[in-house]
Amino acid sequence: MSYPIHKVDTDQTITDADLTAILDEFIAQKAATAKRILLLPPDITRFYSKAGFISNYLYQQLKDQAEIYLLPALGTHDPMSDSEIDAMFGPDIPKDRFLPHKWRTDVEKFGEISSERMLELSEGKLDYTMDVAANKLLTDGKWDLIVSVGQIVPHEVIGMANYTKNILVGVGGSDTIHKSHFLGAVYGMERIMGQVNTPVRQALNEGFDQYLRHLPIEFILTVLGNKNDKLALQGVFCGNQDETYVEACKLSQKLNLNLLDKPIKKAVVYLEPSEFKTTWLGNKAIYRTRMAMADAGELIVLAPALHRFGEDMAIDKLIREFGYKTTDETLEAVKNNPELAANLSAAAHLIHGTTDNRFNVTYCPKDGVSQEEIESVNYNYCHYDEMTKRYPIEQLKDGWNIMPDGEEIFYVSNPALGLWAYKEKFVEAE
């Protein structure tokens, strides 16, 4: 195979044997002489990305020739526990090879996006600079090769996940994370989701190109989609230029955009316990279905493992204080509250999680979060056990379902794996 490596198979899909052959070619072309290697995989929230398999394979194949470390791209998420590491990467990589990313402290500023450019990208709404920063290990480690591993999938903040986002947000610093998220929020989530080229993407790509291109960073991007009612790997893209990202996005748009002929009056979304323990992550149930929801419709979020709101405790506090109010109310709060203004990713999250009173959200945790807590952040509440009596997930299939009483619902078993939109609402950007 020539480099970059772009492998697509939507008919038979890509088996683990196929994937190892692709990785062997990647190693031959990019890692044959490397002595110090840093892997940047996602965390447990991208469990199904095949990044765990890829990272483990690279480690096992290269450990005898190179010193290898893994720095999971946590963003603002909690560090991975040993059990999460074992589940995702297997138990045979020594735990001391996993390095934690601390997004508030462990970063180096490489440069910045000018206030003039941010003003342009935000259509005149944001007049400030944005740091281009990432974990200081990227430069301190004197790496021969840095491999960013991850999945391309529609994303609420940037349009399509991964590529330069895995560097500048996944192992990025607070200023970059806060301001990139807020840029996406003020530009408009529904103008961004599922789009290849967005203002947030432009800001991160431009920052990466200007300040980090000198680093030996390569990307391995996966695209998964449903095949015979099972999630299957259908694309692997290895490269370090925009063309690799764009080609992966084209496949993801084909596989992960679910355009519906009619809007959804009632949606039921299940949050896998191992992945979704906070509304910070669980609100993908809202982000990824909002363009499909009918006016005055109801979105039921089955969240058995929910135990708090924010992954980061400072952001958890802000979510509890301000709640998921309307966009205008949150923007006004940013103007009037210095703490929220200093944590713009939290403000962006609150905007992402609002329905702007267009449809209703009912959160259904078990006992980790109380009715009072759910209602205090402006969602409706029902206990998980009660709601699953009415909508037993083992009897539901992804997509449209007719219940025994004749009610029609739309079921999503994992909102992280796609984007659902009423086809008249999704317009692909030029």
C-alpha cells in the first residue's frame, strides 16, 4: 500500500485480520526505525472505535524496538481507571505506560489564533484570541513518532470528531477547550453537526498547521457503521494531511448520518453504563437527535449509570448552578458571571444541552442522581426502572418501533455512534 493508507470496505467490512495487515503496513512505512513512540488514543467513551485494539497491536509489535507510552486523549474527562484501561486496551500493557492528561495544568502554549480571525470565524460574535496549546509531553518527550488514534463520527462541537481535535482538545489546554467549544455554540450546533468544514474545525486545523506541523504526528482514523444490525469497521485512514481526514469524513457521512423522512415525536435513547455516567457525556442523546425531534416532542434518556453532571467537578458545579436554560439565558449569564465566563466550555455545554423549549427531555437515572437534582437543571425526571417497564430495551430495535399499545417511538441504542436528523433539516454545507 502506498502512503497515505485509505482502506474502505462497506460490503464485507474490515476484519481484525485486515486491520492488522493495515497496521503492519503503517509500521513498515512510519515506525520501522522509531525508538520513542507516543500513542494518543481516545478514552473509554470511544470504546467501540477500535482504538483500543489498534493501540494494543502497535504496542505489542513495537515494544521490543521502542520505548512506548500512551497518553489517552481525555479532554476534560476523568482519567481512566485500571479497569477501564483493561477493558479498552487489554490487561497486558503495563499501567505505568499510561500517562494522565491534566487539561488545566499540563499544557504548553505553542501560539494563538488571533482575535481578528476568531471574530471572522464567529461571524462577529467573539472578539478574543484562542490559545493553540497541547500537553507539554508532545515536545518534552523527544518522540520519533506520535500516533493519534481515533474515530471519525459526527460531532456536536466541531462537526466531525477527531483529527486535529484529538490533539488540541483531546490533549489540549483549558483556553483552547473553552473557546473552541464556545465558538461552536455561538455559531450554532445545528449548522455544525455532521459538517466536514466548520469554523471550529478551521480554527483547530489552522492552529495545528501553523504551530504543530513540525512534530512527527501521524493519524490513524477509523469509521464504523452498522452492518447486518451490528457495528462494524468499514474504513481505516492513515495519514497526516487534511485529505486523510476529509476522505474519512465522507465515509462517516455515508455511514453515520441517519436522515429520516419524518420528525420524531417520541425518542428513547439508551446510555451504555460503561460509557455514560454524566450529562456532560450523556447529553449526546440530545445533541445527536435534536435535528430529528419534532416540535413539542419528547426525548426519553435512559441513563442507568448517571451519577453527576460534569466530568470535571468545577464544571459540574457550574451546571448545577446555571442549569440547561435557553441559549439566550446562558449567553446573558456569561456576560454577568465571571466564573462561567472563565469556563466557556461549560457555557457551551449548557447551550448544547438546551432544547430552547422546542421539545422536552426526560432523564431517567437509577439512584445515582435524584429527582430534585434532575429537575434543578431543567429536565423532566422519571426513574430508570419505571421507564424501562414501559419501554423494555431488550425488546426494542434501533429505529422505529411500534409498542403494544400502538404508540410509535424511535429507539437509539448508542447516541455516540451517529447523528439523526429530519432530512429537510440537514443541509450539507458547501
